[in-house]
Amino acid sequence: MLRQFNGVMKAAVLVFVLFLLAPLTGWSKEAVPVAENPEIEKRMLLLTENLRCLVCQNETIADSRADFSNDIRREIREQIKANKTDQEIVQFLVDRYGDFVLYDPPIKPTTFLLWFGPVILFVVGLGSLIVYLRRRRIQIEDVSLSQAQLEEAEALLNEDKKGKNV
Amino acid sequence: MMRYLIPLFAFMVLAAFLLVGLTLNPRQVPSPLIDKPAPKFQLNHLHQPEQIMSSDENLGKVWMLNVWASWCVACRDEHPLLVQLARTGIVPIYGLNYKDERTTALQWLKRYGDPYAISIVDSDGKVGIDYGVYGVPETYVIDKKGIIRHKQIGPVTVDSLEKTIIPLIKELQQQA
């Protein structure tokens, strides 16, 4: 009886120890980011998602693996560490590369066409559609048949019916 | 008649826009640094690494800053032109060796000729960022007051030298 109890205890202890070991394998950390500080990395990513890589122009600096983007990411990390605000960092890049680095360009006279062009096109398109539809309705209303034409049409229709009945 | 003219007119406007679009180069992003003071730097010489060059040394003269690297293929295209230009003595050219290895850079200059008054080293590309460099080769014309007057993105060509760069340099040299 006692021996049996001992065996159960041993098994229980063994299971317990195995449970203790579990975290070592099962709960291993996510891949360690390149930069040591995940907060800096997060801010850097948020910023670079709205910045254009000038080498591969349709990619964001966050996505791009170009050497240029690596350098800019490093620069941004350093500036975050130096307690620069997001605005200061973006301004730093705009000063050097122009508004072209921004995926969200500011509204100013040179970008009016970019921002409002589609609205203008839409209004012009809608306007011409309305004008076209109005004119067409007038045309349709204008087409009214004379009494003689109506009779002729009816005669033709009746002829058709007779033909089918045969 | 108008019914046929309007689509034709619309097509011609569209075609004109597309035609102009064909001649534009999306890689040439106008630099915001034109007519702004050239960013200051203090960098080690390539040939004598113990010596440091400061950008302030060039105040009072018109000079060219050419950004190059031994890994840059297009730099090889423009290099003979720079060597020729240096020989004429019109303008001193300073070479910014951008993100390069010292030994390969020195070998490269030995092989293709060295047009540079001084070569300086920007191994981590920090000064490159200050100058808005994103594709080597790039060439800047800087005036006597240290203001950037022109930026050539991509290799210098005979055309760009004769039509733009050299006339501009001569004009800038006339200024006080």
C-alpha cells in the first residue's frame, strides 16, 4: 500500500517537474527584433509606413529592403533615441528629400491639382452625365406618333398576330 | 459635327499628357536643397585618413561635390568626363566616397583615374543623408557662399556638362 503510494507520488513529482520545464520550450520568445528597444522599433515602423523609399519608389521605407531604406531606418532610430518628436523627424527628411518622401503630401498650391483634381474630374463627369440624360429625355418625349402612323403600326402588329395564328 | 470633334479633342488632350509623361524621368526628384546652404561636414580624407576636411575650407570658391562609390556602375560611365573636366582646371572637384571600402575605392581611383582635388570618406552614409543622396552618382555645384546651386542626379553627361554645369560654374565664378 505504502509502496504503491510512493510510486504515485514519484509519478506526480515527475509530472510536476515536467510542467515546470514546459515554459522553457513552449513559451520561447518571438524573434528578437534587430533593434534592442521594441518601443523605438514600433515608433520607427509607424513613421516609415508613411514614407516613400526614393530608390524603389512604390515601396514604403518600412517595407523596403533597399540599402537606402536601411540607412533611413537607422537614422530614424537614432533620432528617436535622441528624443526627437515625430514631426521633427519627418521634417528632417522633407528638408533633405522634399515632399516626395511623404505618402501623404501636404495641401499647398503646388499640390492643389493632386488633391482636388479627382473631385474636379468627378464634378465635370457628373455634370456632363446630367446634361446628356436631360437632352436624351427631351428627345424621347419629342418622338410622338401621328394618328395615321399609329394606325399603320397597329395594322402591322395585327398582321403579325394573324400570321402566327395560322 | 461637334459630336465627333469633342471625343477627338478629348483624345488629343489625353495624348498630349501621355506624350509629356514619356519624357519625364520619375527617378529625378527635384532636390529641396537647391539654393540652400550646403550641409556642413567634417570628414576624413580617403588617401590620408588621418587628415580631416571641413566643408568650410571651400568657402570663397565655386566647387563641385561628386558622390561616388566603387560599387556604383554608373559612376564608371561618368568618370572619364570628370577626369577630363579636372584636367581643364575650370573647377575643383571634390569626391565623396559614399558607403565604400577604403581599399577598393583606392584601387578604383588608380584604375580609372583620380579627378578629385580631395577625396573624402562617408563610410556610413550620414553626410549622404544630409545631402539628400539616394542614387549615386550625384553631383552638386556649390557657390562661393556655400550655397548649393545645382544637383545632377545620375551620371554627368557631355550634354549636361556643356549646357548646364559649365556655364553655371562660369557664371558663379563671376559673382563676388
